[in-house]
Amino acid sequence: MVSIKENNKKVLYNINLLSLIFVSLCCTTHTQQQIIIEHVEVDTFETKLNTLENAFLIDVRTPAEYKSGHIYGATNIDFNQFENMKITFGNLDRNQPMLIYCAAGGRSTKTVVLMKEMGFKQIYELSSGINGWKAAGKAVSIE
């Protein structure tokens, strides 16, 4: 027969164990943020650009391509200057929504991989690039 003292120890042990598991789950749930990486078409990209709070728009084409026409408000961070790109990304807020595009989707896809590795949480890539943007009749800026 099990004594009351031994039974109480088992109950107390189980309560402590369950409490520890509960606290661990609560803490990890609150500190982890869902990672969102989406390759989107023109209309969805435009909607994200206009509705996401504090979104940062990045054009990863060369400066010459950028000057020939870009989406209004974009910051040019040249993919071909890869080390400079990494340094610049290192200074950005990882929780800020990022919208990325290039000419047709090749460089921006590679940029998304880099940003994911660097810990960015929200990345939206214009899958057809600025070429798709222009083909859809969207405005470009030459500033």
C-alpha cells in the first residue's frame, strides 16, 4: 500500500512538471513570430504596398536600371553589390514588412533567400518584377 506522503510527493511532482511545461509553451508562443514569405503577382503586391503599415520597398536592380524607372517610394539596394547589400540589410528592422522586386524576378528571389537567412519576418516579392508591373499598366517613377 502507498503511503499518503509518497502519494503527495507524486502529485506534487506531476503538478510541478505540468507547470513547467505550461510555462515553457506560453513563453515560446509569445516570443516566436510567424515568418511570412510570399511571391505575389502585381495586384497583390500593390495592395501590400498600400496597406501594410511601415512597409519598406526595395528595388534590387542596378542604379542605372533604377534611374530608368522604379516603383514610387522604392529604395535602390543593388543586388550586384552583394556585400554592401548584406551590410545594409543588417541595419534594417527584421520585423518591418519588406517588399522586394527586380526586373523579372531572378535577383529578387535570391534576395528573399538572403533576407530569410538574416531573420526577416515578412517578405513579399513581386514575382514578375518591374517588367510585370509595367505590363499591368502600373505607374513608374523617374526621380
